[in-house]
Amino acid sequence: RDLAAATARIEQAHAHSRIRQSQRLPQLDGNASAARTRAPLGSLGPGDALGNGSITYNQYSVQVAVSAFELDFWGRVRNLSEAARRQYLGTVEAQRAFRLSLVSDVAAPYYGIRAGEEGIDLAERTVASRMEGLDIAKLRLDAGVTSSVDYDQAAALLTQAQTELAELRRTTEQQRNQLLVLIGGPMSLSLPEGRPIGDAGQFEALDPGLPSALLESRPDILQAEEQLRAADANIGAARAAFFPAISLTGAFGFVSPQLDGLLKNSSQTWSFGGNAALPIFDWGKRKADLDVAKAQRNELVATYQRTVQNAFREVADALVGRQRYREQIIAQERAVDAQRRLAQTAMLRYENGIAIYLEVLDPQRNLFS
């Protein structure tokens, strides 16, 4: 739904751009009218009519007209049109940025679901194993071989796995709900089986020597550029307001008191004219408008620079993450192997009567975590 809203914003900006572009061309209007008027004779001029009665007359007209077409000598309309076009292009890049963000947002819960499914599988196997261990502890307790402490500690191991299993089921289902929202609802097509987390393909190698100029294709940077160009155009429009606004009007048509004589040459009527307007005292309004446009441009310059800096930081963070995550995974794999050996050794010591069950409890907990 957010992507649909972003697409709608593109359509809005495109329409605004077309509106501004249309103002660079004269607007031609056509109209036709018919009127029937009754007036007292006394309201007419000398020689129009005699007597104290009234007169009824008709008037028909048809014409085409150009109203107040601005001659854009100073570039005001052109700059406003350019600003609208740049804003439109900026929304296109914003939609591209959102689409990339959506891809990332979909990938995150997908990997969360895959990790949750593997965690659930591990927890279910652990619960089954610890239930079997608890049964054995109960038999040993009933036979008087061990104390109730060993039985309670075996029960504690089981509840740890059961608690984690319930938590994993909850978070995995919530991730599925989130994924349904992100993709817009349930999917009818069947997806291929997901890859295991251990071979998910996140660590594909990057070719060395990739140029930083690749960042110029990032949509967030392109959006900031377009917004900056729009601000430059707005400054041009604000400057043009200091010069006279010159506009033309013109009309051509026919006027006749009789409908059947409307389109005769003798009924032709036309007019044209020009207008120049320049505020003399506006108490600093135009100067303030120009200052606002300049300040907005300065803001967008800073925004553009911040966007570029953030792009470099994100790439640097990602490259560091690729290296350090790999090192962290290798270290954690070694830690799991060591913890597994500790748990096996502790169980052997307990089964041979060398150690108490408390020494088994902590290694088993740590191994499961």
C-alpha cells in the first residue's frame, strides 16, 4: 500500500508539471452567447426611439479569445515549469528508493522466518530429548539412585527448551504476518523452497576496485539532486518577479442582433491589447520571496551533501559488516563446538558418578543457547 501511495505521488507531481508546462503557451477559449433584452424607451438615447413605451431586442455573439497570456521575457513561467518538472523527477527517484527499501523490508522477515523455522526444529528435537532425559531422571529418582535435586534440574532443562520453543513459534508467526503486509496479502503462486540459513547466499564476493561513482545511481542521491535543481529554478522565478509582467489579450468573433446574420463579414468584431504590471511599493515582499527561495536552496544543498555522506557511510558500514560478520560466525561456530564437547564431557562424568548433575545443567543450557 505504501508503494501504491508512492506511485500516486508520482502521478500527482507529473500532473503538476504538465500544468506548469501548459502555462508557457497561450490558452485559447471559445464562447457563444445569446441574450434577449427588454428596456424602456426612455433609457435610450436621442434618435433611438420615440414615445414612452418599451423596446425588446436580441443579441447573439460567438468568439475565440486569448486572455492574459504572459510574455515570458524574464523566465518566470519557464523557471516555475522547470521547478515542477524537477519535483516530478524527484518523486520518481523517491519511488525507486522506496522500492529498494521495500525489497530490504521483505528480505528481513523472510530471513527471520527461515531462522525461526530452523530454531523451532532445533527446539522441538531438544524438547523431545530432554523429555526422555526427564523420564530417565524420574526412574532413577524412584529407584533411589539419585536425589530429587537431579530430577528438578532435569525438569529445569526441559522448561528452558519449552519456553524457547514457544517464543520461537510466536516470533516466527509474527514475521509471517509482517511479510503478508509487506507483499500486500496472501500469494496465490507457490514459492520455491527456501535455502537454509547456513547457505543463504548473503556473502557473495564483491569484485575489488568498484568505483565510488556507482553511488551516483543511488535514487536517494538523484532525488536530492532533482530537488536542488528545483530550488535553483525557484530562485530564477523569484528574481523574475522584480521585472514587469507583460501579458497580451486578444479576441475575434461575430456579434449580431439577428441569428441568421451572425457569421456575416459585417458582424465581425475583434480586439487586442497588452498589459504591463510592476509593483512599485510592495514593502519588501518580492525581496523576501527571493530570500526564501535562496534559503530553501541552501537547505537543499546541505541535504544533498548529507545524502552523499550517508551513502558513503552506508557502503562503508556494509563492507565492514561483511568482513566482521564472517569473522563472528567463524568464532561462534568454534564456540558451539567447544560447548558441545563440554556438555558431552559433563554428561559422561555424571553417568560415571564422577560429577553431580549440576555440572551437566550449565553446559546443556549454554549449548542450547
